[in-house]
Amino acid sequence: MEKGKILGFSGSWGSGIATLTVKNLKTGKVENIPTDNAPTVRALESAYGNIISAGRTANINKIKGKVIFYDYTDWGSLAGFVPEEEAPAEVVEAWEKSKKKLRKVV
């Protein structure tokens, strides 16, 4: 489980591939997370509203700076996310545990 601030999103409806750019709040690193374009745009729309714009574009300014909890699939793409303010206790707990593991390893 990770927590980060959204820095950007880019993708192509033609290819179906997108990248969610997030600053990981645990490591401080900027991560470019591969994801499916259309499902991710719809999820961002559902979470924040007014993301989908005319001409099959996404209004990225509506999501920049938003803090999310997110996770990866086994192959490194985005498994899913939840806005910080909507995160259930189990998600926050999983993130807290992952921070402790990082401290032990470092």
C-alpha cells in the first residue's frame, strides 16, 4: 500500500495506455505508474468529478495535488486507488504498516 500526491496523468484513448504520475509520500520519489487509460479516467471522474472533458480529454488540473492511497499489481501497473479522504480504516492501517516495514529495511 502506498500514499502519494498526484502530479499528473497522461494517456491516449487510442492506445488505451496511460501513466499516473505520483509523488510517493513514503519514499519521496516520483513514480510513473502505468495504467489502463479509460478505466482510470472514469475512476478519477468518479472520485473527483469534472475530469472528463470534450474531445475525449481529461482535465488534469482537477486532480493535481490530490492525495491518494494506491497499490500496484504484481507486474507493476496501477491496481487501484482511493482518495485520502475516502480511505477506509483498513487502507490507512495497511499504509501505516508498510511505513514501519520501510523503516526496518532502511
